[in-house]
Amino acid sequence: MVPWKQEVIKRVHGAVDPLGPSPVIFRKTGDLAALANPLQCELACKAIECDDISALSPTPRSVVDEAGRSGSSFVEFVAYLARLALDSRPKFILVECVANLAKLRKAVQEQGTVVVSEKLKSLGYQGKWQVLNSKHFGVAQNRTRAWGIFAKLSSCSAQKVEDAWKLISRCHVMPDVGDSIRFLQFHSCFHPCLLPKKKYLYLINGHPTLNYSAKLPFELQGMGEEELAMVNLRDHLSVSEAQELCGNAFTGNIVIAALVAILLQMD
């Protein structure tokens, strides 16, 4: 995680829970795996970097190829799990990556979701994948991602995974135009990564508008002026940083739905 994003996380965490402990932030998963006593948790969330998995990648690689950023990010997470005794490993794992992970990529002759599932199975987990779209979760953008929910193997782990996915499916929301973006009509006209500095085209009052505002992407996700001011996002982020951060956050509503569904399955 780049330093400026770490600072944003600290500011947001401090605004939400000023009396709580500061978040522990690692630069990469490998740093976590290298600890003498690796941290333990009941629920782990893992995002696999998209650099070598995306359909637009000029350097497609296997999801377990450590020479690439995607492979190294996943292999480091596997190493972290392997360092923990089975009883100390997370009860559930939530995995996210670009939707292309779920496709058979001919360049590497691999369906990434199958490879990831096999790796996690060797560590004592079973799970299920689905491709979800942020537009079904109250976010005004057409953004698909592959999501996997894995539970530690037990007599009822398969049922827990199924029940979690059923709960997530009930969270699907297809908002009317304006529900989640208030007075703005929005259409994603191009893949956001193809636009300069990750800006987005919007239809505002029927006119195509290239967004230059660092605030607008956050407003599209429902953040009000008071919330923006509270965490100082307006004052400390450049437009390009705000667009990049917002791109990561577009899946936030799905994460919330998935975490709630998983937590309800915990003993």
C-alpha cells in the first residue's frame, strides 16, 4: 500500500474511532508473513492485484507466478497462511480480483479462480466464487469483480459458504437513476483505466462531462460535505489520487454485504 493511501486510512480511522487503537498497516502481505509471530484473525480479506490478470494487461501471468505483481501478492498471502497452524488460521477468507480471474485465460492456459481454490483447499479451505457488479449494490458504476468466500474445512463449511452467498444475493440493489447519485444521471462511457489520470465521463443534465473534481467520485458513493471535511479528503488529495482511491472504493458496498454475510455464519 502506497504511503499516501496509508495516511488516508489513518485519517479516516481516526475520524471514525478517535479513541480506538491506531490501525496496523503493512506495505505488503509479505511483510505480514515475515513476522516472527504472524498476526492471527478470524476473518481475512485478500485482494489479488490485477496487473497481470486484467484483460487489458500487456504482461499476462499466472496467479501463482511470483515474477508478476498479481502472483506475488497471492503467493505472499498463501505463505502467511502456511506459517500459521491450522487451528490458528482464519475461519473465513474473502478474496477479490478483477472478473477476468474467473475466465479461462488462453495466454497462460489458466482459470485463476480454480487455481486459487486449489491452493486454499491445500491449506484447509473450501469455497465458492461469484462475479458481482457494483451497480447491483447501490453504486453508480458498472464494475465487475470476482469474489470468493472460503471457510475452513469442517462438517458444515460448505453449507456456511452457501448460506453466506444467499445473504449476499439478498443485498442486491438495482437503484433507480438518481437513488445513489442524487440529482446526477451517470453512465460509464469508457473503461475508467483508459481515461487520463483515471478520470470518468459523466452525463450531467444530459451533457457528457469529464470529471475534474476530486470530490465527485466520493459524492457518488454517498459521502456528504460533512464527511468529506471530517477526514480532510478535499484538502490533501490531488484529483488523480482521489480518482485512484475512489476506484478502489467502488467495491466498498459489496465488501460490506460480504462481511455481514460471513460474520453471520461465524460460531
